[in-house]
Amino acid sequence: MAGNGMSTAPDAGQRQRGVRRTALLLGSVAAIFYVGFIVMMIWRATR
Amino acid sequence: MAYNDHAATAHDHDAHDHKPHGWRRWVYATNHKDIGTMYLVFAGISFFIGGTMAMLIRLELFKPGMQFLDPQFFNSMTTMHALEMIFGAVMPAWTGLANWMIPMQVGAPDMALPRLNNFSFWILPFAFTLLLATLFVPGGGPAGGWTMYPPLMLQGGAGFPMTIFAIHMMGISSILGAINVVVTIMNLRAPGMTLLRMPLFVWTWLITAYLLIAVMPVLAGAVTMLLTDHFFGTTFFTAAGGGDPVMFQHIFWFFGHPEVYILILPAFGVVSEIIPTFSRKPLFGYEAMVYATASIAFLSFIVWAHHMFTVGMPLAGQLFFMLSTMLIAIPTGVKVFNWTATMYRGSLSFEPPMLFALSFLFLFTIGGLSGLMLAIVPADYQYQDTYFVVAHFHYVLVPGAVFAIMGAVYYWLPKWTGNMYDQTLAKWHFWLSTIFVNVLFFPQHFLGLAGMPRRIPDYAVQFTDWNMVSSIGGFAFGLSQFLFPYIIWKCVHGGVRVGNRAWEGAHGLEWELPSPPPFHSWTEPPSDALIQRGAAH
């Protein structure tokens, strides 16, 4: 889907919104974890 | 850019089977099957690179004394072998299988985020080139073990920051791949493909993907702290500056134990696909298998300190981690029971995938039982850092994860290529692998119990005999693996044609597609009747 335009399902738009929402949610969680650990560590090191 | 240009205008239904050619097909690949193939080829190459390192280790350990390798290089080999096999072979192999199979099994046309998929894959060759390049810089490759414990790891040369950067890249690749898997499963399942109709391989991968998203950032944090300790004057893990090297072990194993399940959960999924097919019976206790997988994943977060009983911790801590570790035996036992019950009174046949699944069942259980022994705190004081531990985790990872990957390839290869492979040769591959994997690793239990420490290039003479046996097993196992790419190569280039359902007892949406499947499969979602027929568990 996203980008390859292959969906022929009737609710393609809704699915695409779902894909975007889930991807953003998981991406944000992963990014917050990933960057968060490193930022927390730098903050801790400078105290 | 022919492929991407095409993809942008792909509303034209006739164009769905347009396949880009040449290098562009692979470099710009967004098709899940192509990316799956690239992951699998990458994993195969890493398997042979990591295997060569293992052969060098076994060569040096063939007899006591220093023979061929410099001790520093030997330590690099143990470290690089582990990194190469875990992050370069087993994890990419699972991701490759996920790419190939998940869209076909849930009735989706592709992975949800195809360009991200391309990016996730192409990070890997750069990461591993960087990692392998450490062997050629001053100071050599990382030599502190794959666990990278400080202060030893901090003594690395120019290869140290390269290793850290390579690990970051591998971690980012894994996280992006995991996001893609979750988004695909949660959003692109065909209408009617409810969660409890999904094949077990999809379920185990869904849970694995959540584990990856949760723990890879922890590894990233841990190695970044190592980096800042080395280059920027922090003292997270340096006692002289108020830091604590044991803290690294806690952080590392908080990642490391779930990582073990990241390597093995998809294997549970594959075995849960293969055994029903060749037993010609539905999987016994499908829902129990799903809950057992989720339980194992949950428990993996609360057992990490069993890897470090001997660093010294309060008795309450030891008891907690011992008992929580033992709890894992319950859902794992549920799985082994259910696989056995699936076979009970089944109409069994022993094609290569089933042979690998059965070998997995017996030998993974041996690895699980030695794991239970290691969970016992007073016993662990004896086993810690000996070859018993090496034997344990190799039983879990080689006849466990690697055999499951091989079983999966033998199971789905006819679907991917449309050809049946040479089953006689595949059975040779199976028997040679199963016999020699035991010759290789079983004696290591004896060596460990007798007190031989791990990660040493030399040893006391009383350990000689079993080391020789182990090395002979290693060389024979290593050589027999060349059959695997040969069988695959031969199958890709011809063989007896197979129908949609390459195995008579196979169920699942992938078997409703032609063999080989079209470049874009399920462009129309499968009907409910097909889904119900596939979900015959």
C-alpha cells in the first residue's frame, strides 16, 4: 500500500490512514526510547 | 528508477506483474518478495562468514597450546562470530522469512511501508562491512565478547567506535523492520483475517517485533555509554570515577535476554506451521500456543540477571531471577506438549522440513533443559563462564533457531520457486547436520562440567579429547552446510514443478497462491472462504 498504490480494497483510504497512524505511533515510541536513553544518559553525565 | 516510477503510477492493474530488471530491481526494491530474498541471501553470506570464524576457533582449540591464532585475534573471532551470527545471520534470516511470508499469509499485497523496508535492508550491508573492517584497523576487531563488558571492551583500538556505530546501524535496521511487521499485521490483514485466525508464524513475529522495538534502544543506550566513557570522559562504567561496570551488565542483559527470544520465537512459529502439515492434523491448542508465546515474551523482561548471578547480588534478587527464569519452562513446556500432541495419531511423513522440525523439537529441548540447570543459582556458580554455557546456548541457537530457519526454507522453497528441490540431498543435509551438530556441541557439556573456561585460546591437557571430538564435529558440520546453498541453487534453476499446495497437508493463505506466487500477490483480498480454509487450526 503506502506508496505502491496496489490496494483495491474498498476501504483503502481508511487502511492507509491506519498504516500511517500505527507507523507514526510505533516510530515515535521507538524514537523516544532510542533518543531518550541517549539524552537521559548525557544529562546524567553532565550533572 | 524504472521501478519506482512505475510504482508511483501503479493504479494500472495490468502493470502489477511488471518486474524491474537488472541491478535496479534490487537496489530500489520495494517488493516484499525481493526484499525477503535479499535478506535471506545476506543471512546466508553472514552464516558462512560467521561459520568460517567458528572453524578458526575450533581449529585453534583442536589441541592444547597455541597453534595458529594470536590470542587477541582468537578473542576477536569469538566476538565477531557471535555478532555475525546473531545480528547478521539469524535475525536477517527471520526478517527475510517475515518479508516473504507475512503479506502472503495475512492476505496483504505487500508490506505496509515498502520504502522503509528497502531502507531497513540496505543499512545492513554497510553495518556489517564496517564491523568486518575492524579486523583490518590498528588494534583489530572487538575482542571483549559479544556482551561487550567494560572495562575490557573499553580497551579496544580503532575498531571500537566502528563496532559501536555498526551496532547502532543494526539496531536501527531491526527497529524499522519491526515497525514494518507490526504495521503490516495490524493494518493490512485481509477482511476476515482476525487475529486468532492468523498463522502461528505471523503471531510469533508480531510478538517478536514488539520485543525488538522495546529492547533495541536499550542496547543503543548501553553502547553509547561505552562510547562516551571511552571518548568523552564520562565514567558510567568506570569505578574510579564513581561508575559501576556491573550496571553495564544489567543494561546489556535487559536487552540481551529478550534478544534470545527474538531469535527463537519465530522458530516456534515455523515449527507450528511445519508439524501440522506433515502430521496432516490441525495444530493442537492454537490459542494456548499464542498465549504461551506472549507469556514467554513477557517473562523475557524479568529474568535478565540470571546471566550475572556470580557478580554478587542480594539473596532476594537471586531467588527472584532464579524462580522467574524457571517460570519460562511452563509456557515452553506447553509448546513442546502441543507439538507432540499435534503429531499424536497423525498421519506422519518425514520430508526435509519435518525432519528439521523434529530435530528442533528434541535438540532445542536439550538446550532448554541445560538452561533450566543454569537457572539454579548454586549450580550456576559452577557452570558460569564454562563451556557448559557455550553448549547450552549453541543447542538453543543452532539446532534451535538455525534448524528452524533451514526447515522454513525447505518448507516454503517450493512455493517461492515453483520447483521441488532435491529431497534426497536435503535429507543428506539434514542427517549430516543433525549428527555433527551433536558431535560438535554435546561434548562441550562435559568440558564445561569439568571446568573448562570459555573464550580462551589454550586449555589444560585434560580437556584435549573432547575438544578434538568437538572440533571434528565442527569441521564436518561446517562442510555439510555447503549442501544447503547448492540445493537451493539447484531448485531455483529447475526441478519438478509443484502446484499451489506444494505439500499435501499444508494449510494457509500462501498455499492458495500459485507457485511461484506472482510478483504482487493478493492485489485483491482473499475471500472469507479461502481464509477459513487456510485457518484450519
